[in-house]
Amino acid sequence: MSVATAHSASAVPPADGTAVTVPQQDDGYWVEPSATDDAASSAAGDDETPAREPGQEPGQEPEGEIATDAVDEQVARDAREFGVYARTGGWAFALKVARSVRPGGETAGETPKVSAKEFAELAGCSPERVMRYYKAWDKAADDGMVPQFEALAPGAEIDLPDSDVWLSYYSSRSSATSDRGTAITAAAEAEGIRPTKALEVAENPTALRAAILADPSTAQAARTALLDRLKEDTSLQTELARDIARTDELKKAVANETQAASRIGYVRQIVENGQVKTAAGQVIDATAELRAEAERHLSLIDELDDDEDTGEWATEAYDSVKELVVQTVQADPELRVQERRTKFYSSLQKATKVFEELTLDDAVDLDAIYEDDMLQRLEELQEALTTCISALRKASPDA
């Protein structure tokens, strides 16, 4: 990068030693030296001080001019390197690595380049940091953004990509190169955030825990993320279910939410399908009044915010429509008979199943399991069955 310089005019003494004052030039106009200036020039000898504009501070150059004669070379070099970095970002340092570090497959005798370890020692940093720049360049080379390592010799200069592209190839964290880091990076990009942010959180689980415990919004974000992950992570599903089962407070909360969801589902079924299940278990068509009542309650529930408790609303809706179902059954003689028949047959099926499961096969010694109460209950059951059978026989059409 070339830097424009501006030299002030200087007084050059003639051969006879007589001092000659050269007038100062300012923006194309000659400034006539005054007697005071002559006196000051004589007092200063050969050390001439350039004239300043009114209000200009000592050491401040006129606008638009840079006096590089007074700039230290180290400062000028820093400024040039800063300008390069401002335009290219990390590409400037990646180029130094790419043109100086041996790529894989080349030996020390084939190239003047050095290993990443040697380069790191010369740079006074870790080989891991050098390799992060190396890998970033390698990825960019595969995409055609920069030349391959073999095409670069030490000291080579090329046109570098813009600095905005650098972060898409470089990661300042070594964890980004692992399978875990790669997955986190991909997820962060899918969410539209910088991978380094997600990697930083993943590397500090204690900090994540503190944020979740202290901040409700962070806890909400963590809950949402866990629910999304549960859909595909069966191991996490099992672990979370086990944690819930072992925590009394969570078990109770799950039971309450399950009941509320079941009741809301009962009401929603009436609205969406126009049918309802009675207490005995038969499915009947819902009346217009019943559907209207179910729709009213369901609209109130759907308007609740996600963080509002639906338990009380679900109970009110369920009790209301259930009462209308009972009234519907009682108002229709045919439905009333069918309801009693369905209820009786359901109880009979349950009793039959229970009695069929009652077996003495596992009892090797009846004397060991005998209790008077057992015999008494079975005798009472036998009497009840006899009474029931007799009643049914009388009601039979063939009787």
C-alpha cells in the first residue's frame, strides 16, 4: 500500500553562507513573510518551523495531508497491516499459514515450508490454533474460494476473499471440529445464529444451568428445545419418563394434565365428529344443544394462553356436556333401555374376565392358602349368579 507524502519547503543556505528565507506555500498561494518571521527565522537558525493555520494545534497536519517523515516505520507498518485485516479479516493470517505450513503428503525436503508445530513455535502460539487456520483455508480451497496449499509458495501474495466470508469457514473453538461440534454448528446455522455462540453454551453446562434456574425465558427455551429433541431421541424419552416416575410432584402434575387432556378430548370429539360416548360406553349422535354447549366451552379453552392452567376449564366443560349427555339418554326411552343393556353387559364381561383369571393352578397346597372368607365370598357369588340367571331366564322371550 502506497502512502502519499507531503514535504514542507526547506531553506537551503547558499554557498556564501547568507541565509535565504523561502516563503511558505499554502494551498497554491504564496504567503508573504513578515519582519517578525524574519526575526524568528534568524533566531532559530537553520531549524525552520512550518507555518500553521489559525486554530491548528501543534503537530496537527493540514487536512488532506499526511506527513510520513514524522511517522515511525513501526506505526506505519501497523497501519498497513490493520488496513489489510480490515478488508480481509482472518484470511490475512490464514494466508500466512497456508503458504508457510506443509500440506499433508509433503516432506521437509520437498518444500521450504515447515510443519504446523514448527510454525506454531515460531509464532509463539499453540499448534491447535495454527491448525484451525489451516483447516479453514482447506475448506475454502475445496469450495474454490482460495488456491490449494500446493499452489502457494512462502511469501506468495493473492487476492483474498472478503472478511464477511471468513466466519463461515473458521471456528475459534477446537470443539467445532468434533462430531458433537459439527452437529451443534449445523443446528446453530439452521436456527440462524453464529455457531460460536452455540458452541460456547455447549462448553459451559454449568453456566447454562445457572441461566435456566435464574431466568424463566431461558427455562422456557430449554423446555421447547427438549420437547423438539424428544421426538427423535428415544433414550432421552426413557430417561425423562424415569425422572418423572421417580418424582412425586411430577407424577401428580402429569396425572392432572393427563386428566385435563382427556376431558378436553372428550369435548372436542363432540364438536369435530358430532358423536359422544355415554357413561355405559355406547356411542350416540350428539344433539344440537349438546354440540353448541361443547363448542362454547372448547372456544374458551382454545383462547387460553399456553402458560395458563387448563385443568379447571377442562373440568367445567366435561361436567357440563356430560350432564347434557345424561339428559339426552333419559329423554329417549329407546336410548335409556340401550344404555342399561350396555352397562349390564359391560359389567358382565368384566366379571367374567376376572373370574376366569381366578385360578388355583399356582396353589400347590390348598391348606396353605385357605381362608374362611374365601369360601364365604365364593358362596355369596354363587347365590348372586343363581339369582341373576333366574331373572334372565324369566325375561327370556322363550320363557
